[in-house]
Amino acid sequence: MNYTDFVVFNPKVKEVATDILCVEFWKPEFCKIIIDAADSINQYESRPNDPVPGQELRIDAISRDLYISFCKHWKQILQPILDEYFMLPAEQWFMGWKIPFIIKYEMNKQRYLRPHMDGSLVTGTVRMNNEYSGGELVFPRQKYKNTDVAVGSILLWPSSIQHIHYSDTLLSGTKYTLTAWTKCDQKDSGINYNEV
């Protein structure tokens, strides 16, 4: 399997709400491959002392190469979009990537995520499937829900108090989402921008 076979090159970009971009990212069939790989490992768990606990699995548990490919993909395709949008080149602000994680929502386990902001400069979240109802990602200040985001597309936003968000209660099915956080400091764990 070659990661680049599943990348959307020259993606469509749309500002869906104030400072929230929706960008085509992965082909939908790749999302299914990632979900199947994560479920075969089946080590979803909350991080100790996490103030916003979720059933999470870091993608390096699937493959370290997947994590590195994700970072290269972001740097090659998403970073120029962010640089243009925020009008500041990456070399002046972008530190790198924490390890992205998949969150799994199920009817008999985790069904929602409370309002919060992220420990990140920019957050990205990929819609991994759509075989569920409810569970929308909600930004109350922007009056935006991700209801119409296509599988494989990524939402990007600055991780600040202005972008409080939460996941509404899942009503049926199983929801998967991939969340990516960028580093706030070179000393944060993860891959630095200049390493890929």
C-alpha cells in the first residue's frame, strides 16, 4: 500500500465558517483501511488525566510510517494552504505535529465529547466515516456543524478560545474521526517541522 495513492492532490478548499477551512485530504477508501487497521488493534483508551477523555488510538500504533507520511502530506499540501490563509510562512510559526489519534464513538461506550479547546496551534479533524447519526462536530461561536463534510475531508482551525467545539451525542451507529494537533513548542513530543 502506497500512502500517496490515497492523497487528494490539488484539493478543493472552502472556508465553511469563520477561520474554519474544509480541505479534501484522503480518499474515502483510505479512511476505511485506517478504521479497519485501528479496530484490528482495538486499543482505544482515554489518556491518563485527560480533561476531555475519549476512546483514542494514536496512529503510530498502526504504523510509524503512517504518522510520518501524514506529516509529510500536511507539510506538502496543507501547510501552503494555511500559510496563505493566515498570511504567515510556516517557518515563522509552525513547530511540527503531535501524534494524530482516532476517536471512536459507540452507542454503548463514548457517545459525545464535551465542549473544549485543544492544546495545539492548529487542529485538524478528518471525517472518517458516515455510517452513523448524531455525533456532529459543533462550533457554537461560529454556529457551524460538520454535517455536510465529506468522508476524507479535513477541517482546520486555530486551536483557541474562539474555537470552542464539541461532539454532539451519537444517536446510532459508530463514528470515527481522526484528530491532528500541531505542536505549540519545539519541546512538545512529536515530529518537528524540519524533520520531514
